[in-house]
Amino acid sequence: MRGISTQPDYVVMQPTTLCNLACNYCYLPFRRDNRKMPVAVAEAVAAEVASYARTGRFSVVWHGGEPLAAGRDHLAALFAPFGAGVEHHVQTNATLINDAWCDFFEAYRVRVSVSVDGPRGRNGDRVDRGGKPAYDLIAKGIGALRRHRIPFSTLCVVSDPAPGVATELYDFFLDLGCEVLGINVEEQEGVNLRLNRHDPGAVSAFWAELVGAWRRTPRIHLREVEWTLRYAAAVLDGTADSLLPRQLDPIPTIAHDGSVVLLSPELAGFHDSRYGDFASGNVLTTPLRRILADAGATTPWIGEFLSGVEACRQSCPYFGFCGGAHAANRYFEHGRFDVTETNHCRNSKIRLLEGVLDHARDHEATAV
């Protein structure tokens, strides 16, 4: 975990900045603007991605805005330059999904992930521009996926990790029929200024409760919990050092205009008086491979971030588990990148690991 790799595992593509919802915790700055990605941007990225895909599995993740707001014809035009060697993924709020979109997903073998925060009462922050709850439209879109038998993952934002919430959420997603569930405790980033401080004991208890619910009926791949269990097992057998990659994945995020932001998609579209627009280049003028090779030397904030990662390595006993606080969380919580602990890493890394271990200890004590 030293430095940034020049070989990404995936790229994030923003086909449009537009979103048809106005979720209260959204971080995106231009979600009311319909700024569509030109096909020339996709062509430039696809030319570089072809060589990455030859070395193994490679994903292109379409993430907005709401990617489906770009329309099927435009999204198809953006898909076209990419060869058969890549996997297309889409992160969607599902409100626009209908039979025609399901046909599109099947034709392009798109892996679908739906953003939904649990049962109706847990989706109060997911509203349209008029403030109307979006749950019924989300449920209708998921119904279309199920009717077409299209496998899907889910991403759930938890704003209040209180007692009982984890069990309620897991039971809902179990009935929903998703294959994978990712849990994000709400983050303070971008235009979302809501503080994400929580009682440490409550957050650890949330994760412990989630493990318990999952162990009773482990039919869903539970992203955070399964990673934590792999780490704990590796610590016990002495192989933990092999879990984290040797270098950070650059996570190139290609904005609608071709500009490239590395490491944290959440930084795209923002500007800072010291760091500028956070971009390391633009694929319309510079090949992505060159942008990745030169980013450490040409993008000042990245050097500051890497200093912060080293500070985490020296000071935090959880470094082997998480590899250092994420760049966007550092910036949006502290205004710079060389800080260490963030509320996000407390909620979703430290308390996660502690919660899983608490569950294991309680289970062992009960079994004795």
C-alpha cells in the first residue's frame, strides 16, 4: 500500500450529471444540470481500456447523476466503443427502470446495482425534486428487474445506525431478492454538509447486529461483513499483509467532459482555491495511461493525500484493515488531505471491525 498503481481495475464514467431525484444526503454538485458525456470521451477511454482488459477482468462503472437519465440511445452510443472484454456496471436509483431498460441490460449484459435504503420508512431522504418520496418508483423499477430475472446488487445508505435498524434492513433486503448488499453509513461530502458523528457504541452495535442477522440466513453477499471476516481470518493465519494491494487503485473517474479525477469519485466537479478542480488531466487531450503515469508528480493534492496515508500507517492500529482514510472524506471533513482519522473511517472501518469482533466474542461466550 505505497503509492498509486498505474493499472486500474476499473474506471468510473459519468454519462450525465443529471439526476431525477434530489436525495437529501446526495454529494453531487450539478445534479439539476443535464450535462451529457460526448461519445468522443467514451471513445478516448475505450482506446485505453482495451489494453487493461487484456490482462484480466476489467469493469466500466456508469455512475451519475442518474446514468439512466442519459437515455437508452445515448448510453448505447457511449457503450459502443468498448469491446466485449469489459464488464459494464450501472449504479441506479431504479426509478426509470422499465421493460425497455431491462432489455437494454440484458443486451449489454449490464450488472445492475440499485440504491435503496430499506423499506418505505427508511427511504425518507430519497425524494424527487418536489420533495415527494421516491420509494414507489424505486420498488416498481426493482419489480421490473425481478420480472425479467435480472440479478441485481443493492447499496443502502444508513443515516441513523440505531438498535434494531440492522435486523430490519437485512430482513428487507433478504426478501427483496438482491445478490449483494453494500451498507454505507451516511458520509459528509460534497454538497451534503450534514454531520456524520454517531455514538461509537451504537455504531459498533449496529454492525454486530447486522452480522447476527446475516449469520442466521446468509443468502446475501454482505459486502462489508464478508471483507471484515476475510481480514480477521487472515490475521489469525498470519497472511493479513497479503490482503491489501501493494499500491492504491487509482479509481479513474471520467467526468462528463472528459476530465479525470483519481482516487475519489466524490471530488469530481468541485474546486478548491489551493488544489484547483482536483482533475489530473482530460482524456480528450491526454491518453488516460499518461494521466495515470504522471498524476503523482503533476497533481499537488495527491502528494498531500499520500502523506496522509503514511501518517495513517504510522499512527493507526487499523491501517492493515482499511489502508488509510479515503481522500474525499479527508477533504470534505477537514479541508485537506494529510489528516488521518475521519468520521467516515470511525463509522465504516473502525466500528465495523469492532462490531464484527464483538459479535464473534458474544457468539463464542454464548456457545460455551
